[in-house]
Amino acid sequence: MFLSYLRNPFLNKNLARTDFRDLMADHLRLMAGQNGTGQYTAMMAALQPHHDAYAAFLGTQDANVGQRLGNTDAVEQLLAEFKRWARTELLVDVAYVFGRQKPNPEALTAFLPKGRSEYSGATLLTLPVLLERVATLTTTHKAELGQELLDRAAQLKRDYATARNAQGASKGEVQGGSGAEKALRKAAARQLKLNLLDQVKLHLDEPDAVRALYSPQIFTQPTKEALPAA
């Protein structure tokens, strides 16, 4: 009948990660403010490292997310640059060289198998194919198109590979942190429960003295809105 009271109340999936961090910070602050006889000194010393480790972890995760978003922006900027370059330089030269100067229908078809709209409507999904095609064809037709177009095509391809690698690496850092966060949170929740048990023993007949060591909101049922983002 009383088994539910043995569960750790701090291992609550509905408690958002930042709320869990703030719960520890508030608990430490309230204990420090009521530690006139030193009765909470050992509890604070035991909990502080868990708070610091978890807070530092969340800070690192936020930085990783920011890095990932920055890398995503880099790929999108590269897409925009490729479309601009294709419109104002590449396709202008290809049309002039193989359409007028040295007519070559096969070369035109190789560059434009689906027409110019394939370049103007390029997306992040089609960009790798276009970069590979352009890098290959500017190499094949270096004599007609010149070194400048070849170099630019090769550079865009390298820049894309670099941006994608960075994007994948930072994504892995964010995803790979989920196991570490669970371990940190479980250890911190265990220490919070140990603190609570000691506080209940210390104030066995004074429940309000225990309540005073925690922010009031932790005594209310969390709502679904408090769930951390997936």
C-alpha cells in the first residue's frame, strides 16, 4: 500500500530539463538561507556537484544545438551561392560556348538534362547531384570552359562536403548526449531523494519546514506543457 511513497519523486519525466536544473538551484539556495545551525551543510555539499555537472551539461548541449543550426545555415547559404553562380556565370558560359561559339548539343544536354529550372529550383536534396555533375563536366570540358569555372565548381563541391560533415558531427554531439543526460539526472535525483529523507528525519513533526526547502511549484502536478522538447 505504501510502495508508492518509496519511489523517487525527483525522477519525473514530466519535469523539463531546465526545470530540473532550477529545482536543484532553488533547493541549494533555500537550504543556504536556512542553514543557521549548519544542519544542511552536508546536504548542500553533496548536491552541489550534481547541480554543477547537470547545469554545465545543459550549457554544452545548448552550444551544440547552436552549432548545428549554424552548420545548417552554412549548407543553405551554399545552396543559395550555387544557384546564384549557376544563374549568373556557369549556365551563361555553357549556353554561349556550346550553343553559339562551339555548338555542342551533347554537352548542353549533359549540363542541362532537365533544363535550366533544375538549377534555379535546386534544393538541399538535389544539390549534391548538381555539384557532382558540374564538377565532372567542367573538368571534362576544361578546354572550352576554362580553368576558372572548373576551380569554382570544385571549390563549391569541397565547401559542401565540409559543411555537411560539420552538420553531421554536431548532430551526433547533440544526440549522443541523451545517455549522458539520463545518467547525470538519475544521479542528481538520487541525491535529492537522500536529502529529502534526511530532511524528513530532521523535521519529522514539521512538514512545513521541509516544504520551505523547495520551490512551491514542485508540490504541484506538472502539466504536459512542461515536457522537454524531443
